[in-house]
Amino acid sequence: MRHTGRLRRWRGLTTALAALALIGAGVNGPAYAAPGDAAPAGGTTLAATPGCGKAPGLASGTHNIQSSGKNRSFILSVPANYDPNRQYRLIFGFHWWGGTANDVASGGSDGDVYAYYGLRRLADNSAIFVAPQGIGNGWANSGGEDVTFTDDMIRRIGDALCVDTAQVFSLGFSYGGAMSYSLACSRPTVFRAVAAIAAPGEISGCNGGTQPVAYMGIHGISDNIGAGRGMRDRFVRNNGCTPQNAPEPARGSLTHISTTYSGCRAGYPVVWAAFDGGHQQGPVDGCSGCESGARSWVKGEVWKFFTGETPPAPTTFRLRGEASGRCMDVEGANSATGSPMIIWDCHANANQQFSQNGQTLRVLGKCLDVPENATAGTRARIWDCTGGTNQNWTFNTNGTISNVRTGLCLDVNGAATANGSTVIVWTCHTGANQRWAKA
């Protein structure tokens, strides 16, 4: 896909704020010019940020910065295989009212699969992520101080790391969505696209708000949806889209409808995703009131909107016990290290959603584990992934799952079948309480 554009340079804050103005015309690509498809015309290479071509000046972790005379902080996630000669997308994830930067960076109770609203896993080391910390756990943006804070973070990150100046994005839930919206209004030539999830209105302000920005609004029909529609319609106008009453799902349908507006200026799409639900950041289709970042459709649709890339199909599964018909479950959905495993009625929540990475089984951002010296009767648990063989498991052809270090099999203690029965390791015997199926 090729777009028209103009060369940008990163020369301190003034130039950074003037960067990224780009109007594209898509060819042989998606139905609209996805923000992530943007590139300069004629194969022109964008001017590199000062951080390109040199050893990284920032590492993953929490960083402090002075902004508007205040001590501010943000959590940074740099790709594991960072290459200083590659220009990376830069994606901001703003937390909700009462939330924290750590909630966004860690994925909360959903764990790593939902880190940075689920986009980090989908990025697969192709982007740098930022989780800023709001004053008083919010984004009041008094006197524009949170916009200035964002300017300062962009400048510092660009000075230290190699950033693709045409690929800067922001998303957030609730207050974080309002803050992302505020950036779309005030920094339209800096942010290539924003996504606002359940934003309750212009509570972080909208200084400017007259220029086009690629915009995605996501909102529950039972959650002051009028505010979301009004915010959307600003960019329907700014982007030159054809106005319409975008379809929305009926109450009780337990689904969502995404609408891509027609007629928008090339490179400035507007997408509206309405769902049957309330004030949620991770709604799950087909599940009344369910909220799970790990299972939600939201992260995939935002990633596709930002990048034009279709996210990989989900690879999570549940482990259903043959004897009980119930699923292996992290007790209480507790993501803390050492939380024990039980069986429970099968459901769609993250504490039953496993993924397989090599021989490890991962859930809630942790690895299924037994102590290295485990003996028959030891409870299975979750633990920080260490690479040890006590966290490696073998799926055997007889339906059992054995631990590589101990040779013991996952077992429901005492062949119990009731909710809450404990999962242990035991001498392998192939009984029904040791047989598991991916579901």
C-alpha cells in the first residue's frame, strides 16, 4: 500500500508536535486506509528520531520525568529484540479513573495477555509501549498539563529509542479514553490514530479539535452512549466522512457491531464499535455481563484499526477433566504467584484460559507449576515463568498431562468431581480423574 505524505523531522518538541501530518491514498489494501499502513510516498525514508542508530537510552520499566514542574512517571515496554536501526511504532495506553499505569502495563487480573490493553501480545515485539501515570489516578488535564506530559514523554522516548514518527497511537478506557480523545483534539499531527473505549465525554478537554485524526470509538449501548456518539461525530465531520446513524446491537443480543464510515478522507478512517453492555473495557460476545480482556474482541479490532494487520486467531484453550466435566481453574481468579489450581464449571473467564508456549502452560500471565521437589499429592499452582522443567508439561496420547521434572500427572484429588476440588500431581495411572481434553 502506498500513500502520499511529507518528510518529517524530529527536532525537539516544536518539530515533534508538527510531525506526522500525513494524508494517504490506499491502493489494493483494506477497505479504508488503515493508520498503520501509512508510509511516505515514493519510498522516502522518514527522518530518524535521535534515538535511532545508537544504544538504547531507556529500558523497560518505570521512569520518572519532570513535566510542568511536577514529578511524573510512566512505565515503558521495549521489544525484547530491540534493534536500534529499526523504527518502531509507539503506542500509549492511558489508564481509567482510579486505575494505574501498572494496571495497564501488567494486564491486571488477565495478566500478560492483556498488557497494554492486549496490544503488546499482538504486537509481537513490533512496538514500544507506554503506560503513563495520571495525577490522582485520573486525567483531569488541568491547564493542559497531561497533554504537556505526553509531549515530554514523546520527546524523551524519541531521544532515547528509535521511533517511527508516523506511527504514534493512543488508546484508553473510560478516563483514559477521554485522555486519548483529548490528544486527538490537541495533537492531531502527532498521533496517527486514537481509540477511545467507553469514554464518558470530553472530560479531559478538547483543545483544538478541528483537524482530522483516524478515530475509533468503542461504547456499550447501556453506557451513556450519547456521549460516545458525540465524540465520534466530531471526527466524522473533521475527517470528511459521510454522516450516518451507525447500526448498534439490540439489548440482549450479547454481540457487537463495528461500522467503518464511508467517504472519509484517505488515511483518516472513523470506526464505531457498539456493543450490548455497559461501562466495560473487555466485553465478551455471547456472554451476559462478562468482562475479560483475554477473551474480548476489543483488542483485536483496535490492533487491526491501528495497523491494518489482522490479529492471529486466539490460541487459548480450557482443560476439561473427563471424570468431572469441569475445567481446570485458578482459584478465585487470583493472579498472584502461588495461587492454587482447582476444577470449576467451565466458563469463558481468563482464569480458565490456557496458552501453550513450548512445554509451558500459561494462564493469567503465569506458568502452571509444581515445586521442583514435588511428590505425589502436591498441589498444582501458578508461578512466575522461570524456564525450569518443573513448569514443563507433556500431553500424553492417553489424555494425561505429566510434569517433565517429576514424571507425575495432573490429577483431581481423590477423584472428586465437585466445584472447588483441588488439582494435584500424582503417580500416573490413566484414570478418568487424570484425563484432560483441550476445550
